[in-house]
Amino acid sequence: MAPENTVTAPAPDRAPKGAPNRAGDRPASRIRSLLSARETPVVSALVVTLLAAGLFVDMFATGRNIDFLLLSVAAIALMALPMTLIVITGEIDLSVASTLALTSATLGVLWEAGVAIETALWICLAVGALLGALNGFLVTVCGLPSLAVTIGTMALYRGLAYVLLGDRAVASYPQSWIGGVRAPFLGIEGLPWIAVAILVLAVAFGVLLHATAVGRSLFDIGNNDEAAHFAGVPVRWTKFWLFTLSGVVAGSAGFFWTLQYGTSRADTAFGLELQVVAAVLLGGVSIFGGIGSILGVMSGVVLLGAIRNALQLFGISSEVLQVVTGLILIASVVTPNLVARVRARRAPVPGPPSEPTPAPSAASAPTKGEAS
Amino acid sequence: MDPAEVPPPLALVDVTKSFGSVRALRGLSLELRSGEIHALVGENGAGKSTLVKTIAGVHRPDGGQVLVDGSPTGFAAPVDAQRAGVAVIYQEPTLFPDLSVAENIFVGRQPRTRLRTIDRARMRRDTEEAFTRLGVDMDPDRPARGLSIADQQLVEIAKALTRQARVLVMDEPTAALSGVEAERLFTVARTLRDSGAALLFISHRFDEVFALCDRVTVVRDGAFVSCDPTSDLDVDTVVRRMVGREVTSLYPKEDAERGEVLLEVDGLTRHGVFADVSMKVRAGEIVALAGLVGAGRSEVIRAVFGVDRYDAGTVRVNGETLPPGRPRAAMAAGIALVPEDRRQQGLVMESSIERNATATRRWPLSRLGLLRPRAERDSARDWGERLSLKFGRITDPVSTLSGGNQQKVVLAKWLSTDPRVLFVDEPTRGIDVGTKAEVHRLLSTLAGRGLAIVMVSSELPEVLGMADRVLVMHEGRVTAELDRDEADEESVMYAATGQRPNEAA
């Protein structure tokens, strides 16, 4: 039967984070759970892509290009983190790119008004929190579906960005800040500090999702929010804070994005929310909630970026890039279904590999766990 | 005998079916005859559901034969079974809520007019005719949304009638029905039997089996045990055969010392649902909430626990007032609730046994906010052992367990919080007799250890056997409070149906 469950999914994700794994699990079962995990395909695809691109694409494996690649996916990677948690609870936030744009516009207005950029950063984060909280309020208190709510606020926030800036662009940011945002980490070429920061954040999100009580409850909410409610999980509060968090992160992405490109425009990052959702789904998160991991999503983000980057280096036009991205996404959705179907067809003949004694017959004898 | 001459409309011979290494059916034979109601009884996990699904064409047997009118047939898909005249009524039918009753009955095979449009008049006429044959009064034009489960089942039966089904399988149809509704279903079943249909009736309630059925087949561990006319059997024999051992007592409530009042509910009201409900429950006491389905019993305990809101009244645990609508606060105060619908409310079916069993204790099982997988696993295993849970691996999805074992996981989930007040809502619904007795023994032991227990149950024998006190609800109000020695079937049923009990007695 091999149902894809939440049980196996997070397990392999824990290993890279250096969890000591003293649990004494049999290695065989760990390897099996590693192989059956949902994010395995995307992680292996990423490894293959990086190897292939490094070997066959000139200029791919250079510090300059890696630097460019990482900077180009930074904003997506940032926003994908809270998006992962939101999708796992069975909701979605399509307003992230518009939130980014509105904070970017806010930053532009503040900067022109002469507000210090350090102060402006905090205001941007607060704006993001406010926008996210509005989403959360509409979803949890009013009980509206998040898809509808965030399509609405997507248009609303984008519209407000136009109200603030109109067709203008603010591009007078100090060069030191623009350079600072792209600065390498400890002077290592090809490793912008933002990539390190995102990595740290990703580990934090990964620990939150896979190793804490709150993370577990997110999976429960996504699988069966009623049962979660009955087990004392504050379902609505949790969702509210997730949307707020998503807003804060989108706000910080807006701040970063503005300085990265040195300009604030109302139409900035148009359609970026779809790339975020795409990366999340490619990373093995179920759109129906209840399944997913941070490792998979981060691999998805980098995979999409790397393929794009490699094809660009090949000199392939942006139209073709779009087509390729679309095909990859469809493949990523189809593959798990195909795998499940093939498994289901094969299952009846040999039976699932080595199931321990199913504790049948003996009227009341339970399977005695050999634990002391 | 004549049955030998006319082949039975449906028979199974030596059917086997395995899922992986689990042998669900090991050589089961069953013969359904026309004009007969045949009961199938067995513990949960004995293979009844697999058998039903084999008959329905959902599962294909690995070995053995399915005979229709005496000739071997392979049901490759449910549609083949339907064509052979087999209809299955599930415990909880799935109708299309926005379609009318008639549309539901003819879904996928609507009669056409000459213009190839749907012939609504004929659909309605045929539906009415089916209802008349069943002796049921229902409007064919009303939407299916809002129909009670009992009515939904009747719609399914009408659907089977219009399909000219000759074999009708009813899989625990009465599990969610009140007494009156079940009685109506039985009348319909008898009508069908008398018109020559073959019925297979699956139930855990022996009174129903004995009242309704002509023959009883017992299965255990996927194998055939016995098949006898009902008149040759009694409950004890059947139970013994099902369990394969003696079941000493079904309702072993021991006397426990009553302690101080742990739970005090005062004037709890939720408009339109229940009104002015008060109760006091002492340590060591089991209080049963009896009443018909829909009397508001589950709603009351859900409100007390905080998953539902209430409009007025107070809840005090150990003298301290509980804030409304906060399950966490209730849990912190030592309340646990084993909900009515374990698949929807009690468990996250996709999640593992381990994670379900520890879902209520993730903070205590963490250190510095990080979960300790080892501690989780050990704790889940420990509780599995204490409740004699039968499972393969502790990391298997909880959906792989049988109903009784799923219920044990829910119990583990809540008992492990070390509650002082325990609410159990239909704790033995859809559970086999063996596990049922275990659950009853467990509740009794817990009361003995000083827990205050409130049990909602629709099974009168359970209520009368287990409870120290019985609160009877009718239409959202408590209509009677009976002590153990005053409570009998009559007094409870009087109060449950809202009739004035004789106050003097």
C-alpha cells in the first residue's frame, strides 16, 4: 500500500541537521524511509543538475555565476520558508509578491522623505506584519478560504503600491547599501552573506517544523484540523501567526529586493508568488496539506534557479525558459502520483518489503515491543 | 431441502485475500439465500469489512470463488457486482448533498425522455414507488443535505431497489442510529426479505442480530467458524465463538470509593442545542449521559471540554472555573475527551500510531522545545503495551489498525495525559466484543483509581452496566437523574423520549 505519509517525510531531513540519531533505529529502516521520502526525487534531481551543469556548462561553476545564482533565488527562498508551513497546514498565501512590492514602495517613499534606512527597515517589517496579519484575520476570524483571500489581497497590496509610487521608480539609494546587500560572506567569492543568512533561517524553520511540538501540530492541522482542534491545538491562532510571519518575511524580502536591485517600483516582483508556490510544490509539499519538508523546498528553490541559470548560460531564450519551468512543475506533480500508482500495482504480488509479524490470530496477545 | 435445488443468488466458496503479509480472509465460505436475512458477526479485524468489499467487487479475492446463481463470476469492479444484483449499504452512506433524493437514487443512470433529456417526472415516480414499497415517507424532491444517517441509508436502499438488487449487504447499518430509526430499518429489511431478496446484515449488537436474522455466520481471524439458524443459538455461544474464549462479563463495573467533587457543571446553555445542563461528578464515579442520538449529549461534553463554545453557565474543575472555549485550559486542568468520531475527531488517520498516541503530550516530551524522538517512541510503545494494542510497527499509519485498536490509540492519547476527569463519547461504538470488554474493564479500573468519568453512550446495556449514575437527556435538557439502582431500561427510555416518568417511584 505504501501510503505517502507524514511519518517518513521529515525523518531524513533531520539527519543533515546533525541530529545525533541515538534512537538506535535499525539502519535498514532508516535507509528505506530515506528512499521513500517525498523529497528524495527533488534532492537527487538537484544533485544531478548541479553536477551536470558544473561539468557541461561553461561558466556555471564559477564563483561569479554561483553568486549570481544565489542572489537571484534569495527572495524566493526567503518567502518559500513560511509558505512551506502555510501550505502544510492546508492554506496558501498568494499575496507574498504584492507584499514585497508594497514594502518596497513604502521603503521608497520613506527614503525620499528622508527617513534613515535603519528605521525604514523596521517600518518595512512592521508593514509586512500588518499585511500578513490582515490575511490571517480574514482567513481565521472571518473563516474565508485563504486562496480567495490572498488572491484578493494580492491585487489590493499591488494596487496600494501603485497608489504610493505610481509609475515612478525610486532609485536614489546609497551605493554603500546596495553593495552591502550583495557583499560576500567573510570575503568568500560566490557566497553572498544573504545566502548564509537564509541557510541559518532555513535550519531554524526546519527545526521548528520537524523537531518541535508546534511543527508537529502544523502537520496535524493540514491532515485533519478537527482532530488537531480536539487535541488542544489552537488551530486558528496558529494559522493567524503563520500568515503574519509570512508577511514579515515577505516584508524583509521586499527590503532586501529593493536594495539588491537598487530601485523601488510598484510593478516589482510581479508574478513572483507563483515561483514561490512552484518551488514549494516541487519540493514535495502536498498542496492538500499535511506533507512536506524544508529540505525539499530549499532543494526545489535552488533546482529551479539552477536550471534557469544553466539554460541562460546556454543562451536559451526566456520564452523557452518559461516552457521548461512549466514542464518541470507538471513533472513534479505527476511523478509522485505515478510512483504511487506503480507501487500500488506491484504491491499485491510480492507484498510490501519485509513487514514484521503482523500480530494476527492469538486472541489477545499484543505484539510485545522488545523495549525493556 | 429446496435451497439445494435453486442455487443461492450469491455464495462465496473458500475465498482468500491477503494484503501484503496480512491474511485478511483465509478460506471463507458464505451462502446467501433468497428470502433470508443472514447475520455476519465477528470481532473487528476478523475480516468482515474485507468480505463486504469482496462481495461489492472492490477487492478481488486471491483464491476461491464468488458464485452468482451457482455459476462462478469474477467481480473485477464494483459495477460488475451491481450488474449481478448486489447492493451494499454502508454504515455512513455518501450521497451528493446538493442533489435531490430522486437525483441521488438515479445518479449516473437517469431515465431519458425521447429528446434525450433527463426524465424528471419518471425519476420522481420511480422514487416514490420505491419508497412506497419500503413503506417510507420521504419527499423525492428534497435535497439530500440535512438527511439523517438513517434516512440516507433508506435512500441507498431505495437506490438498490430501483436497480433490481437481489442481494443487499448492510455493513453495520445501525451503529449510528437511534432505537426508533433502527426499528424502522428492520421493518424495511423484513419487507425486502419477504419479497424474496437475500440480505446480509453485519452488526455488533446481538439483540438486533437475534431479533432480525434467520441465520448467523461467525467469523474469526478471517476464517469461517460456524453457521447456524438463529433459533439454535444464544448470545453466549455466539460470543464464545467470536472471541474463541470465554468472556467473563461484558460490563464489569466495580464499586469504587467516591471522593470529592471533581467536575461541576452549572446551568450550561448553548442556544438551540442544549439548555441549563448541570451535573456534579465525583472522583471514582462513572456518570453516564444517556439519551437518543441528537439529544445534545456529545455537544454538552464538547462544550465543557472547550472545543465548542457555550452561551451561558459555568464549568468548575476541582473548584476552579474553566475559561470557555479553550481545550488547552481544559487539558491543563486535567480534563480529557475521547471523542465520538475517532476517525474525524480522535485521530489524524494519515499520521503514525506513535504520533497520534503522543499528540497530546508533545511539550512534556520535549527538552528545550525540541522533541525527543526516543522519548516519544518509548512512551507510545509503553502505552501500546498497557492497552494491549495490536500493531505491526509503531510508525505505521494509524489507519492500518482495526477499529478497536484505533480506539485504543485514542484512549492512549488521552489517558497518557494523566487526566482527573475523563469524558468518553461512545467509547465502544463499532468495536468488537473482546475489545469492548477491555475498554469497560479499563474504565472501571480508572474510576477505581479516582478518576471522575463521564460516559456518553447510546447502548443501554453499557449505560446500565457501567454507570453509577445516569443522566438522561432529551432535546437538549436533562430530563432525569437516576441512581444505579433506579436506572433500568424502562426508566431511561421514558426520560430519553421525553415522557413523564412516574415521579413517585
